[in-house]
Amino acid sequence: YHFKDNRVLPIGITAETADKEGWWYKPEYIINELNINSAINYPYNDEVISTTDPAKIVPVSGYAYGGGGRKIIRMEVSLDGGETWLFAELTHPEKPTTYGKYWCWCFWKLPVSVGDLMACDDIMCRAWDSSMNTQPK
């Protein structure tokens, strides 16, 4: 499965040609080595959060993916423009393949108080994989 995903075929090779000539199955056109990706999915962009209780906890959360089947081993969140980083809890819903590869997104969350959110301008996140690669600063 996924033979028609994550491929870069040469210019002029249509899906029909790829089906007929077997281009989907040629390993030299697969993209396995992707850059590490992570994103914040809560709180939502421009969401309004009540500030009446600064001690209330908001579950800042998101997802991450590492290229080449490498496991995401660390997720960090910054509330101060990258000066300091907090460790988020990771969840890997999929087990690795027989060969120890991780091909699925993982999820992360970090409990943050409303007061801390009120004091920050931006929320930033970055992931680290099992080869100690991280996202660019």
C-alpha cells in the first residue's frame, strides 16, 4: 500500500503512464527522507480563551512527523520566542514496523496555565527525532 503516495515522478510521466509502465514501484522516485514537521493544533489560531481564571490549565497540543521512518523522541514548546523550551508529552498511537520504522504522525500535549498563555506573544514548537535531528530555528 502507499505505492502512489510520496512520489516525485519525472516531468511528462502522467498517472496513467505511471500505472502502465510501473513507475509507482520504482524505489528511486520515493520520498522517504522528509524534514521533521510539527504543528500546534490547539489552541486554535485566533481562538478566544477566557482569562477570568489565570490558574486554569489549557491543553496546548499538536502533532509531529519525522522523515526516514525515524521516531520522534522529543517535543518542545516555547512560550517566550524560543528563549526557553518546555518538554511536551508524546503519544505514538502506531507501533513501529517489523524493521523498527515509524511512518505515522505522533501526537503531543503540554498543560499550560491561562496566565502563562496571557504572558506570551507566540507559541512555538519543535520536534527531535531518534537521530537527534531537529527543526530549524
